[in-house]
Amino acid sequence: MDSTRVTEHPTSFDRPSPGGDPTDPRGALLRTPVPPRASGSALPAQGRTGETPPTAGADSPGAFEHSQPGAEQAAEPDTHRPRPTSDGVPAQPGGAQAGAGAVPGTLSGSGASTGAERRGAPLEPDRRTGQPTAPGQPTPMRRDGDRLRFVGAATRRIARGMDLDEIVMGLCRATVPTFADAILVYLREPLPVGDERPTGPLVLRLRRTDRIPAERDTESGFTPAAQPEPSELEAVGSELCEVRPGSALAEVLRGVRPVFTDTPAARAALPELLGDGRDFAVPDGRRAILAPLRGRRRVIGAALFLRGPERVAFEADDLLVAAQLATHSALGIDKAVLYGREAYIADELQRTMLPENLPRCTGVRLASRYLPAAETARVGGDWYDAIPLPGSRVALVVGDVMGHSMTSAAIMGQLRTTAQTLAGLDLPPQEVLHHLDEQAQRLGTDRMATCLYAVYDPVSHRITVANAGHPPPVLLHLGGHAEVLRVPAGAPIGVGGVDFEAVELDAPAGATLLLYTDGLVESRLRDVWTGIEQLRERLAATAQLTGPDHPPPLEALCDEVLDMLGPGDRDDDIALLAARFDGIAPSDVAYWFLEPEDAAPGRARRLARRALARWGMEDLTDSVELLVSEVVTNAVRYASKPVTLRLLRTDVLRCEVGDDVPQLPRLRQARATDEGGRGLYLVNRLARRWGATRLSTGKVVWFELNRG
């Protein structure tokens, strides 16, 4: 077995341990452990292609890396393929750039020393220069396998990134201090997405820099002695670089391949990249590599790798390492940008599919939550909605289309729009579900969904519920008792050929109705009914905290419900809608029937005047009489059945006039010669809000006035 191995684990920057990850952000090293050898034996020179490997004696352990036990005596050297020696790359004692080498195995640890140095043994000479290695001086790379191991570990770290920042950080942490003492990463501003053709000039922005901490730099490092704070790299980080066509930097970027900055082209490109007066931040010689970052179609940035003067200079093979790092980083950035665009589209799609803000309805308070199934699945088929209805009622809807994908979200959007349209017609809940079922069948044979549709009437304090295969709602009473409402299960939407049934239940004031999707109560760890029981218990326990006379706040209640989710419970997206029933007291409601005759407008004015006097709102009498007279007159003119008049006193004064004519009135500008057509114009000018809603039996025209 090969004695060399790679382990990845975080280590201290000040005390790297053998076998550390070369990409450790705190300067961990990749080292090859030194195998035991006989006293006085010398390490053989590294074998290279075309050279004859040295012959080791039988008593020299480690002479053959892949020799079998007991075969030392009979082993013969392989003359056809040179074998790398099993000698390790020794750790270096502390130094200014300890832990920062060209490749794994070339760096020195901070304050660490080899066993031979601690015993006073003589230092080994450098294999390429023949000079002895002094303490604190990094040694060059000993084998090409070190580069391969470093590139493998570095690219794995870069590939782990999902977004742009993670990939750039992975490149920096993988490079410093193992491959370079500092790195500057420039990216195009803005980054093109996919096949988009960039517009405008090529501008590079310094995205991130990383370097060995300043306290570990020597006097001959990057930081000039006259400017300890901020460092030169930090000063460079605030600049933009516009690449001019035909400039030296443009030529280097067009060449795609990494280059040493001691070449004339790269030396001319550095002032343009770093800014005028910044060229002194790059040491002389082969101590800097400029690597263009090229994505799938175009150059998207550049990376500058730097080594200090006290560090071994880059070698020709290090250009290949820089090319691998740049290629993997650029392709990862390309994919991250595409992933970011897809995530943005998914977020926008989900945001537009769900209500941006819940409506403010009379007699009920609302709160909602939506959680996607996972960060990688940001869209789904769950939805909720609250739709104001005529007569101060409100429709509460929650549904779940199978799956959590773009297709599910698109189907959900169509069903939600259909539900809003059907609610505007004021159809009974069971009829709404029936039409949703027909719509789902038109969308496709495999378009299945569950839905629960409820209509709350704050005047009667009743709620009508119809269900299509959805989990039943939970009602939390004011005293803290939570019950699962018994509603017919029904068949899911999309099955076809089934009837839906509606039930009418009490909705007392102070109670809270919780509508949810199955992602809240069902997971791999529990079935639906176990989750519903846990939800009921959680609601009851939360209500006990606020006492029997005060219901828990809606927002806090929603957060408490979501807190019941434990590890492994997020298998599906979750939609949650909570409704607190305040209701409208009977003393705040006035209701009359008016026969469709000429005397109806006068009677409506008298009834409205008496109601306002009873409520102490005489200051609104003139406005209410005028507007009621205009609306009732228009209703009586076309109605064939009794006209309804209702006044509601809440935070505003609301007046509703209903008749059996389905045609809705339209606001128009009356001409000077017209005798009529000014009623709605007055309503529009004097009322706070007004509207008209078509019903299955006719229509309702309403208006609201602010209370004085």
C-alpha cells in the first residue's frame, strides 16, 4: 500500500498537523508522512521519466512502495517504469510564510519542526538546487503527485459551492496559503447569464481577496513598511477595472491561459488591473500568476496568485495548477449564475402565485405562512387565499397540488385564479369545488389537488365548509379548547364525477380557525392523523399561555405551529392560514326589506336616520341619506323583488343595497342635458370606498363612510 495519503480536517493555522487539508482556510498543510527508515540511510532521489531509479538495498525499508511483506529479499527494481519514492515531504519549521507553499508538501508550519531537526540532525539539501534548506525557508515541491493531490482537493472544495460567493470563497480558501500567499479574484460586472450577450464595456470588479494575515508577513512581504494599515491588497479591493479594447490586459484575457507576470504582456497588464501605482504590490520574478477565468462562452473574470519574496517562486508546472483552478472556478461561477437566475425566477413565480398581502375584512383577522419544501425546491403546489365576499363575508381557501415543481406551481396558479373567479360569483362552497374539479380535468388527466373552501359570515357567526380530500381544519376556542372539525373528506380535485358536500358550523367570536396543507402534519416519521393530533395539542398548549379570556396573537400562533416541525418533518411545502373570528355584534347591524315602489327611497332615508341616531352617528346623517337615496332609487327602478338594505357599524359605516338584477352599475360622466346618471358619481365622490358585486340571485351595491 502506498504510504502517502490525504486527509481533510480543520487544523489550527498556528500549529498545522500532518495530513491536513491543503485547502484549510486557516493554513492547514497537506503533508506526506515520513516512513521509518534505518539509521544512517539516505532517501533516494525522486524518479523521473527517462531516469533509472536508484537501487535500494534489502535492508532499506521503503525502497519499494508497493512491495509485499516478506518480498524485500527477492524484489527487483522495475527498470521499465520509475517508481516514486516513499519519502515524505518534511514539514518546515516556523517562518513568515509558514503553511504557505507552492503545492502540498512544500510549506512550513508555524513553529512546527521535524523530528530530525529536534534531534539536531543535519538538514537535507534541496533536490533541485542542491542547497541546504534553512529553518523557515519553504522547500520546492518534491513530486508531481503532490500537485495532483492538491488540485484534486482544491477542485472538490470549489465544486462544493452552490452560489457565487461560496465558489469564490472556495477558490480563495483552497489557494491561500497552500498554493499562494495571497489571491485577488476579479469578476465581470455585471456577470452575463447563460447565453446573454453582455452590453457595454468589459468591467472587472474585485470580488474577493484572501491573504495570510498581516501579522505573519515578514518585512519583505506584500505590505510596505510605510503603510501597515490598510494593506496593499485591501487598498486594491475598492477599485473597478475597465478593460479597454486592444489593451495589454485585454490581450492577456483573450489568451485564456495563465501567464507569469514577469512576461512583458502581463507586466503591462498589471497596472491596468490593479490601478495606477499598485504595481509595486507584486514582487519581482515568477512570484505572480495572472489566470483569466473563462466560462462556457466568454471571459468572466481573472485571478491573480501572489507569493512573497521569502517564498519559493512559482515553477512552470504551477501554471497548469493555476489553469485547473481557474477553469473549475469559472465553470462553477457560470453554473452558480444560472442557478441564481433559476432561483430568482422560482421565487418570483411563487411570490406572484400567492397573495402578496391578505385583505382586511370586516369581523375577521388573518395571518399566513408559506414554507417551501427545501432550498433547492422553492416552488410548490400549496396555496392559500382570503377573498372578500358580499355581505362582509370572507372566503378562506387552502389547497395543495401534487408535487413541488414549476409544473405544480403553474397548475396551482390556474386553480387559484379559478377559485377567485368562482368566489366572485358568490357560489356556494360545494359548487366552487365542483367547478374546480372540472377545471382540473381540463388541464390534464393527472392534475390532482386537494382543496378546502370555507365561507365565514361575521353577522351570523357561522362558517360553511366544503372539502375535497384535504386535511380537516382545527378550531381553537377562546377558552383554550382545540377541536378538529368534522367535515366530509370528499374526493380530491381532478378525480371527476363526484359530488361535494358542505356543512355549516358555529364560528364563535374569539375562536381561531387554522387551515393548513398536509406538509405540516405528514412526514416520513409520522402519518397524517398523528400529525393532526400533535397540531391540536400544540394549539391548546399555546392558548393556555395567554389565559382563557385572551386568545394568542395570530402571528405568534403561526410561529408556534411551525415550531412543531422537527428534523425530517420537511418533506413537502407548507401553506398555513389562520383566521381569528371577531364577528359583528347584532347591535351593530340594521337590516330591512323594501318593496320596489316609488316610496322606497324615502323610507330608506328615514330608517337610516333612526339607525344613525341610535348609534350616536348623527354627523353622518346627511351623507348617508343622500347616498342611500341614490342607490335605493337605482335598485327600485329595475328590481322585481324586495330590495334589501343593511347598515353595519364596525370601524367604518358600511351600507349594502341588494336587488335581483344581475347587471352591475357602471360609473359614467353625465352630460349637462341628462336628467339622471349622477347617482354613482355622487357615491364615488362622497364615499370612502364603494363597489358592486354580482350574486347568484342578483347583485349588491355597497359603500363605506369613515366614522366621525
